[in-house]
Amino acid sequence: MSDDLNWLSATKLSNLFMKLRVSPIEAANACLNQVAKHDGKLNAMSLVDEKITLAMAKASAQRWKKGKPLSALDGVPVLIKDIMLVKGWPTLRGSKTISRNQDWLDDAPAVARLREAGAVFVGMTTTPEFGWKGVTDSPLTGITRNPWNLQKTPGGSSGGSSAALAAGYAPLALGTDGGGSIRIPAGFAGVYGLKPSFGRVPAWPLSPFGTVAHIGPMTRRVKDSALLLNVLSKPDVRDWHSLPYEPVDYAKGLKRGVKGMVFAYSRDMGFDVKVEPEVARLVEKAVKALKSAGAKIVEIDPGFKDPAAIFRTTWWMGVRGAFEKLSPANLDLLEPALREVFEQAKKISVDEVIEATRLRGALGSQMRQFMQDYDALLTPTLPITAFAAGQMQPGDTMNEGKWVNWTPFTYPFNLTQQPAASVPCGIAANGLPVGLQIVGRMFEDHKVLQISAAVEELLKSDELRPPGF
């Protein structure tokens, strides 16, 4: 069993810990061994510290032995994206502009809650520089690859987390999502990712990308994300944007199914986007499965034009704020395409920002009204399967932030701040995963998880595992 512990769910590991049949030390070693075996080819980890990992596992083992675990996640291995602060570990955000030679004294809220819950930190996962794009490569850590095909990208910006999960490095991971950065890599790597309602998971320091930036769970199984959200959603006074804490058990009611629910289903959001036939086929199969389980499906587009211009202005201004105080020497260290976005952002006027803010508000209001009639909106997570690693977009090697062109279904819901998830819905003929996006009403994170669990059960998508891993 010890060889397979890294593939077990958080729920199963917790039960084994409770019965003293498996030690958190064994689980940690299984995860570390999987990292050592595969990360030379995947490059999903930016930091591994076996000494700290095993010390945390030993402390957890003692608590379980005494019958005093800190939580259901005590001893469960977790991966942390190299965007969030971790006390004692350098958070370099995939950038050469940040010095590792400084005191690292703070945990970000999500990290602090996991530490308080007794989770075991396996290490930190790779990110593009400052999490700025939908693929994962950076000047600092190089190219991260997809376990389903090493020539393909695992998506981004949480691509290190998605690749590591798919490769069995741990059952739990943290991701961030400012335009799809949880859902894009979840879709490309065949794992589950949830962008909760904005403010559900406290953040500190606040993201330079402001109120489009979310933090959420990434896992191989929906219930594990629910358990993770139970911990991550706990309050932290450092985030003045965070929602009032609700002591909800997100893992409760996951098996209630979808009978009687009404779903809006949009094949391309009305954006006239070319969706790959295999993606369309597998998404359609998932929608039909939900219908067979008792849900009502209404084919309808949400009724707004592609808000790419609103998103670019909002997001580009975050880039400007993040880098305008950098020294010329540090600006020269940035990835050239990111530097180009910064130069473009400096040309954005105050009037353009005001107009984008106004239009964003109108979009949010429109979606809240649209969602009154539906329990969720169903779309493809992405119109394509994973493309070549090292490229910013399909068929290209370098361009000025054009990743929004191939992610049209994700960033609208960062603007509206709704909860949205990507759940695996099958493997395309080319051997690559496809994701179904589930967009919920604002604040109804529990329902998104419930619908996700139904899809997972109907399609057995929690059984996906890349060949050779």
C-alpha cells in the first residue's frame, strides 16, 4: 500500500491515519518519492524541503497516535503555489526580480489555515512570472510540462499545481485564479479546480490584480476540494475584501445529485468561438449525463458580448501597479512579453479605467439577473485541449499577452466574481483531458461542488490517471 499512498484521496488518508493503519510519515515519503521520480521531466516543483516536510509529518503522526488530530486534514500532503507566502520558504513568484535572501516570516491566510489544520507541506509549485499568463513557464524555473503528454503545457498560471496533482505528487494543492488560472490548468491536466466566490478564501498580501483574483482548491477528487475549502474559507483579518465567515461544511450534501436542478448550457458563450470537435463531444456527453440524472437542460447563451476589452484594462492595470516601482534593472529581468504588457498598461488612461469599471459592474449585474433562473451555467472550460509547452498560445511562441484569446470562457467569471469550477469530463482522441466548466450563482460555492460531485460520479472522472505515472 505504501507505494500507492500518494494516489489516495485526502478522505481515505485521514481514515487510515485515524485507524493507525498508515502514518502521515509514510504518506509524506510516498509523495516525496513520486516527486523525486518524476519531477526531473515535469518541472512542477519550485521548492522541495524534505526536512520540513518530514518534520511536519512526524508531528502529525504523534497527534494521531494520541487521538488528537487538529482537523480531518491533519497529516494530509498539500502543495502550495509559489505565489503565496510560506513562513521559512522563499516565495519567488517565478521571477528573478525577487530576492530569496530575505526573512520569510509570514504565512498567507490560506497557508496559515493549512498549518493550523496540521496539513503537511510537500513543497511549492511552479508558476509563470507573477502568475500572469495561462501557461506555466518562467525566467526563474523554466518550462513545466503536462503528465498526459510531456510535449504539452499543463496550463497556467497554476500549472505546477495541476501537473503535480495529475502526476500523483499529493492529493491537495492550492491555486490562484485571476482570469482562469485554476480552471485552465485543471482542464488541461484532467484534475478538479474550484474558483470560489470572490472573498470566500481570504488573501494577503492582496493580489496586484485586485478584485478579479481568487484563491481556491485544486484536487483530483471533488470531495477533497470541499474538505480543503472548509479550511481555506476560515477568516483572516488581514483581508478587508473577505466575505463574512460562514461555518459551512462544504463536504456535506455532495451526494444529493442534480435531480430537479435547471442548468443553462452554452456551447460557446455566444462568442462564435471555434470549439474543437472532441471538446464539444465530451462536454455534450457530460451535459447529457446530467440530464439523465434528472436535471433540466436549457440551451441558452448568457447574453453578453466577449468582455475581453474590460478584462484587459482591469488586469493590465494590475500589471502596471505591480511593476511601476521596479528599478530599471529589475524591469529588464522580467519576461519580455510581460514587460510588453507593462509598457502597454502605462498607456491606459483614467477614463478607460473608469469606463471598464462601469462596464464590469453592468456585466456583474446582468449575470446575477441571468442566474436567477438557473442553478448553474455549463460551458466548456476551454475550447481546445493542451497545446505545445513553451508557447503562450496555440501555434505561437511569443506575443504580448494574447492568452486571453484562447481562454474566452474563464475570465468573464473573474469579472463577475462568481464561483466556477472545472471538472474533468473525459479524454479526447488525442489522449488529452477535457474539462466541463460549472458556473454558479454568487456565493453558492456549495452548489457548484454538489454539481461537480454529480458529474464526477456520472463520468467516473476521479479515476483518471496519466499513463506512466
